[in-house]
Amino acid sequence: MTLAADYTELIAPEPSRLVILRQVLLDRPSTMAAVAMIGVFVLIATFAPLLAPYDPLTQSYIKINRVPSAEHWLGTDQFGRDVLSRMIFGSRNSLIIGVLAPLLAAIIGTTLGVVAGFFGGVVDRIISRAVDLLISFPELLLAIIIAAALGGGFWNIVIVLAAAFVPNFARVARAQTMAVRAEPYVEAAVASGVTTWRIILRHIVPNIAAPIVVLMTLWTASAIRLEASLSFLGLGTQAPQPSWGNIIRDGLNNLFGSPWPVIGAGLAITSVVLAFNLLGDTIRDVLDPETSS
Amino acid sequence: MGQFLLRRLFDAVPTVLLVLTLVFVAMRILPGDPALAALGDNALPEQLAAFREQFGLNKPLWRQYLDFLAGVLTFDLGRSLLHNQPVVSLLAHALPFTVELTLVATFIGVGIGVPLGVLAATHRNRLPDSGVRLFSLVGYAVPDFYLGALLLIVFSLNLGLFPINGGGVGFWDRMYHVMLPAITLAFLKAAFIGKLTRTSLLEVFGKDFVRTARAKGAREGRVIYRHALRNALLPLTTGLGISLLATLSGSVAVELVFNRPGVGTLLIGAISERDYAVIQGGIIVFALLVVVVNLLIDLLYIAVDPRLRVQA
């Protein structure tokens, strides 16, 4: 008769998250494609000045509303600017805002959620009530309302989108904090006289980080889509700065002349959002298997 | 039921008050000086003073707040500087177009989404399932204003099947005008509802009562629609609420693409023209619509799940 202990070396050690990530990536060709797509867009955004055939802001009154040609692959807009170059530079806007807005929302939302979940009482009631109310509003509508008050421009878009996302982060952070707070190791820390802030920073935050990171990746796609929507509505990136949303806005005025700026910029938005959605789903499955469908 | 309705309406009062307060805060405190924001940097001091006088901006803040609430209660939201009309009549003219678009889009979206979800769930991991998965992936990724522009290019500009802009006059003409924008919004909705129907159905398929229904020899269609789908309605109701709100906010951009005379077009136009009273009115309407949709969804829960009626 063999003892269970004899088998311990046969039991595989729990694989690290990096190993799981690699396996998941190899298992899912769609995720690989998504990563490749994001990589391409990151390269385009990084090397935009080298790749763009023209300056995205240079106007030309003799080349207004041109249809696509060998010279201008996607044609020119109503100011004679090269649409392809504007699209290439527009990728910078989309990607940077796609990363910054969820990051800012995560910082503010997690802080609010942890404070509400850890301290409870009146603070919790106030924060939870506000979160419940704001979460019942669609993000786009919230963003439109705040943007109507704040106005457009790069940092305002980041703030507007972050503000629209904050309730989601606060709700998750609060629920997670309440769960972690009941863990024996937190009780032990409290009993051994560790200061409150140290408990929050050393025990709570690291243990609620995974779902927050998942949420951040899931909201990246939304941030990119919402930035495009706001810019399309004239509330986001302001002319003459290029953004995929305002390229479509400009293109819509010249649909009869040439639909290509609209088609091109829309394809760019769709593929980036699709790629980030796929990647976000995969990261969620790896980091947070319980909530995945 | 009636008592429950009354209590829910009563519960909505503080929510509405909070929403109005947020609108007030957003409009008065965030942008600095609204007079300067509305009239621009080149405005003369007299113009600024007249503007402040007209909108009561020189009164103390608490007084402005009370005036604002009183205005909302008496349907007096001021006058539009641009259209020289009361804001309420502008909104009353625009609102039906937005509601119409949202409702038609919801009917189409649910009408397509639920059968798609059933198809995917009954053919799990086979071709229809993959097809629906691909559809929902694309549906989540394509921005509604882009899809709207594509449909406009193909069906209105090139094929000439649908009108290019406007809202139409008379019932059939309005339905004709609403069709393409509604299909645009329904696309995303169908993707969302389809995916949700699939997930909820698969969950219900594992339950004992579905096995019992099959064991007693009920036809497959009866098992799916009478037994399984009815029990999957609760998550679907939540999904319907989420997608109704998404459609409402999506309607802003889609109205702009198709140049429909709805609240979204009115609001965006007012923002670019800095028509202060109309911006405020448009925001209030959208905020109240959100509250109303949430209320309707709560009532729908009760209709869908008799167990909740007892608790209510």
C-alpha cells in the first residue's frame, strides 16, 4: 500500500498565471489575432509621423473633398486634408484615451469602493446610493451630460469617460473589499494592531486587484468606442485635431462625394474595439474565472 | 399591483430629485461662468449682465436651485435663444421622434435577438452557435453611428430605398423614416439579447422541469418556448432594461446621422450653439427617461415572475 505522500511529486504544482495566460493564448486563435491587431495599431500610433504620407493638419484649398487616388488613398476632407494621415494620427488619440480613462476610473472608483466597503456606516450609505443612481444611467448618456457641461478636448474626454466609468469600479471594489475584510488574515492583522491604512494597502488592495484589472481591460474597448461617439457628436476631440470619431463626422457631410473616409475610420474603430473585447474576455477568464461565462 | 405601483412611483421621487440636483450642479457649477460659456469671450459686459438676469444667475445659489425645481414642476424650462421658443414646446415636438425610434428599435431587436439566442442554445457548439457568437462580437464592436452611416450609404444613397433624412409626416411616412435608424440600433440590441437568451436558456436547459417535460414526451418547440424560455425571462428582462437604456443613449448619435428631429439632435445642436436653456432641458428629458425606463423594467419583473408579486 502506498501512501498519498508518495504521490505528491506526481501532483503538478499549481501553474502560475503567466503559464495559464500562455496556454489560453495558444488555445484561442481569436485572442492571438486580437493581440496581433492591437500590436499593429500600437505600432501605427507609435510611428504615426513616419507612416503618415502627409501632415494631418495641413489644409489645401485646391484639393478639397477628393475621392481616393494613388496620391490620397482615402481621399481628402472638406479642408483638403489627407484622410489616411488623419486616421493614422487619430489612432494615437483612441489608444491613449482607451488606456487612460479606465485607469483613472479604476483609481478613483477603487478608492471610493474600498472606503465604502471597509468603513461601512454613513460613508458607505452615501457612496452606495450615489453609485446605485449613477449606474442606472448608460455610460454614453452620462458622458454626454458631463461633456455638455465640461466641453471637449483631450483631458476633458479622459475625465468625462472616467467619471462615467467610476460607478462600475466603485461597486466591484466595494463588494470585493467587504468579502476580503471578513477573511481571517485581515482579522489577524486587526488583532495584532496593524494600522488601518496599512491593512488597506497591504491586505485589501492586493487581494481585490484581479477583478479591478479585469474591469479595466473590459472598459478599454468601451472607452475607445465612447471617445469615437463623443468626437462624432462634436463633444470629444476638437477640430482640427484628428480622431476617428470626428473623421466620420466630417465625412458624413460629404457622403455624396466620397463615402471612403466614413468607411475607413469606422473600420478602424470596429476592429480595435473588437480586438480589445476579445482580449478583455480572455484576461477575465484567466484572472477571474468565477465571473466568466 | 396598484399599491405596488404607487409605492414604486413614490420611491422614484427622491431619485428624480437627486437626478435634477445633479443636472443643476452640472449646469451651474462645473463650467465656471455659464454666461461667458454661452455668449463667448467677446461678449459685452451688458450682454453678460442681461444673460445673467434672464437666467437668474445673479441670485444666490439656493434660490436658483429652488427656481430651477419650480420651473421643472411647472413645465417652464425657459426659452431657447436660438429658436426663440419655449424649451418645453421644442422638447414636446422632438420627444415623440426619439420615443418612436427607441420603441421600434426595441421591437426589431428583441424580435431578432430572442430567436437567434434560441437557435444558438439549441445548436450549442455547432455552426448556428458560432454564427450567433460572431454576430454578437461584431454587434458589440461596431459603433451605432458608423453602422447607421453604412446603411445610409447603401440603402438610401445608392439604392434609394429609404429616405436620407427627416422624421416624416403621418403614421406610415414616419414608420418609413424610422426604419433604417431603428434597424441600426436594433443590430446592437439583437446581438446583446441573442447572447443573453443563449446563456439563460442553457442554464434553464439543465433544470429538472425541462427534463420532465421532455420525458413526458412534449414536443421540442413546446419544451423550449413553454417551459425553458418562460423561465429564462427574468435575466432577459434585466437585459431588456439595459438594452433599452443603451438604445436611448445610442439614439443621440443615430438621430444625428439620419438627421431626425428628435431630442438627441436638439440637444447636440444646442450644445454646439451654446443654447443654454435647451441643453438643460434636453439633459432633464434624457435623465427622466432613464428613471422611467428603470421604473417600467421593475414593473415588468412583476409581470414576468409571479413570485415577486407576493413579495411586493
